Amino acid sequence: MALKILVTSDFHAKEDLKEAAIEEANSGEYDLFLNLGDYMDEDYAEELFKEIEIPGLGTTGNRDMMFSEDFIQGDDVPVYDFLEADIDDKYLLVLIGGDFPDDVKQQFEELVEDHDADKVIVGSHYPPHKLGDRIHSGRRIGFEQFREMILKERPALWMNGHVHEDFGQNSLLGTEVLNAAGEETGKAYSVTIGDEGGVEEVEEVTLVDY
């Protein structure tokens, strides 16, 4: 059975993005909702996930570093700094938030070593180097260790946000890489992972027409 994901990020506490994402996630088209950080407010994040009727998970963003330890480590809102999750006993999802372990590369390699790479999907707040990471000045601010993780492990899909001005789709050695930052674009991504693994389809989704 294929897995269809609604991928969102960087709402920056905008109410119209929150309401539109809830409506889209609850449309009956998706199996999983992901948000990759920068909610800006604990109550906003809680309201977002509370209204999503399908399974939902999220990372923290750099603008969420003020979130309390009780919030991040509690059971009420599924927002994490770092998480490994099995999805439908087939897919391995790794989430890497705004505050991630120093040895994230080593931990990631250990997590995926026994998994089929075509069924490994990753969501991070920050982008990999040279993939959806170009800011207005032209400088690239992505993380080199994330790029190295892709080059070595070649997961099916890597999703991120953070760099609003470089929303879009890229690829590296067969790994699809999506920057889903929505604060400026009003957009998200719909991604279908095939039953046998790998990305079958990627579509832009307009949440709010800015």
C-alpha cells in the first residue's frame, strides 16, 4: 500500500496557513501530515495538530527554540527535536528538528543501517547543503552533514523548510529533496511513496494563494 504525505513547514504563526493546512490534511487524500517547524508559538502548534484528523508529526524549527522541555518531551503535541518512527511497519521516518544531536550523522547511519533505503524518509527543519538552501543574497546556508547523509545512505525522500525563498524540488543521487517552506509561498507538497518504496509522485499544493 502506498503512503501519501502532506508536507508543510514554516507557517510562522499565520492563521490562514494553519486553517488551510488543517482543511487540506483532513480532505481524505492523505495518510500522514508533516510540519517541519517554525510554528513560533506553542499554542499555535498544539492547535494545528489537535485539528488534524490523520496521523501527524512535526519537528521544531530554529524559531521554536523557546518551546519548553515539557512541551517537546510531552505526549500532548507530536513535535520533536529528533525522532525515529516506523510508519505502517514498512517505512522508517527520521525527523531532525531545530535543536538536534551533535552526532546526528552517526545516529542516522545507525538507525538506517538495517532498512531498505527506498523506504527511508527524512524530515529536517534545516536544508542539506546546495539543496533548497539559497538565500536572497545568493549564499547557500544548508548543512553539509545532511548532504553527506544523503550521499552515503540515499534515502527515498528528504524534506525540509527554513529557507523561505528557495521553496522547490531538487534531487541528489536518486533522493528527492523538497523545501516546503510555506510562509512566503503559501504552498506545501503532496508526496506519494510507493508500496515497494521510492517516490512515486510529487505535487505542489497551494494552501493559501499569496
